[in-house]
Amino acid sequence: METQKPETFIESAPERLASAIARRRRMIHLVATGFSLSILALSVVVLFRTFATVRWWDLRVALEATGWDQIALASLFTILSYLALTGYDALALRQLSLRVPYGRTALASFASYAISFTLGFPLITAGTVRYWIYSQSGLTAGKVASLTIIAGITFWLGMALVVGVALMVDPTGVADINHLKVWVNVVIGACVVATNGGWLVWVSRKRRHMRVSGMTLELPGFWVTSGQLALGVIDLCAAAGTLYALLPRGLAMSFVDFAATYAFACLLGIASNAPGGIGAFEMTMLNSVPASSPESMIASLLMFRAIYYLIPFVLAMALLGAHEIMRRWASLRADMGKNDPDAA
């Protein structure tokens, strides 16, 4: 009787490559998760120690010391920032050769950012809001995903340019924040700005494509990329201006230094994966901005969270509710018109 030899499985070269790529992705994911948790843990420790020394009466006094002129200026900067964010979607739609009325574009952009800033998990929250609104104009899920990627590129281009320019324009002030030598900051800033310029030249020479999650996406050319750079800078500077307007009066810190600090705080907040960067953002600002007391800086941060995050979130939810009511009412009227035999 012939015995059967046990079958052995031998991986082919493509399978080994796919397995290696999968292992690498898992390793990168684990490292990124560990990094995010480390930032979050450090933020919690620093904030706990800071709040342990806070005198709540002084915090109340600092909140009451915030003038209405400061609140009005911060509100104007917030409006400017969210207007720039609507431009993110408008440029992305232009790049994708899609026509959507600006009113719908503004609603989708504002609501998606306001909700994702507050709740976190932008791929889920912002993506869901965008798809719900843009699908009413006939956009597919793939087009909405492409739009989201292009809008994300706009944010990172603006962030990089602001950080690079700040490192070059005021390397001494930034050195007090990142504790690097002045010449190192200048070199880093020049490299960042040069990289932005190189990107602009690279996408201008011919049509460029990138592959993301199985999708092939055509990158914006010279004019759209230039618009992305401008909008990214306006958005970030306006958002920084919101908090800058709420800082204690008489604070000796230039806007360039503050914008760089704000950008670094945003980067740490993004890396922590916490909703709105909460915790890591506050930790960076409390340890980098030379406020007269922790209470005065905490008061400014609380006001900033209310004006830039909470109020837009509530407004976005109200607008989405009103939009859905109007859409259902229009659909109901259309159905009533079809069923009315006396309708013309």
C-alpha cells in the first residue's frame, strides 16, 4: 500500500513579498500606536500636574478678564479659518472636474471639519458627513474619498510652509520652543520650504499620479497646488490667530513665534490621535507660551475650545438637521405633486 507524503506548502515569490509587506505594515501600525499612546500618556501626566497647582478662583478671574473685543476678534479669525476650509473642498472638486454648488460644498466642508475636529476619527466622521451631502449631487464613494485625500494634502502643504517660514524668519524665538540651535532651525526651515517648492515644481512639469488604498489619484497641477498652499497658510494662521487674540493682554510673544508653536502643538495633537488633539495640544501651549500664570493660559485655551470647536460643532449639527428637514420637505412636495391629479 502506497503511503501519501504530507503536502508541504511552499510560498511563491509574490506571496512572500505580500507577506513581508503585511508584516511591515503591522509593525509600522504598532510603532505608530505606541507613539500615539506615549504622547497621550505624557500629556495626561503633564496636564494633571498643571491642574493640581491651579487655583480655581484665579481661573475664574482670568476667564472674566477676557474682553469682548478679544472674543469678537477670535470669532472673526474662526470664520476666516472655516471659510478657508471650504476652499479645500472647492479646489479638490475642481481638480476632480466635478461641479457642485458652492452652498452645498460649504455645508459639506464646514460640517465635516467642525464635527471631526470635535469628535475625532476624521476618516469616519468627516467621510460620513461628506458622503451623505455630496452623494446628493451624484458623487460616488470613490470620488468623495479622492476629494478627502486632496483636501488633506492642502492642510499638510500649508502646515509645512508655515513651520518652515517660522523656522527661517525667527529661528531664535523658535529655538526657545524646540530647544535646537538657531542654525539648525534655519537649516530645517530652509529644507521644509525647499521641499514645498520642489513639490510645486514636480507637479507642474507634467501630470503626476499617486496610488492610495487601491485608488489612482491625479495630483493637482501648478495653479491648484498654489491655491492649496495659499489656503493652507490662511487656514492655519487664522486658526492660530483665534487663540492669539484670546491670550492674556500684554503677552510678549510675536505672532510668528506663536504660529510656529501652534503648528507644533497641532502636529503633536494629530500624532496623539485624540479628538481635536485635546491634551497634547494644551500640554504644548502651556509649556511654550510665556503666560503670567497657568490660570491665564488655561482660560485662553478654554475660550479657544469653545469658540473654535464647540460653537462650530453645535452650528454644524443644526445646519445638517435643517438641511435634512428641507430635503425631506422638498421630496414630500415632489411626491405630493406627482400624486395630485389636478397638478399641472
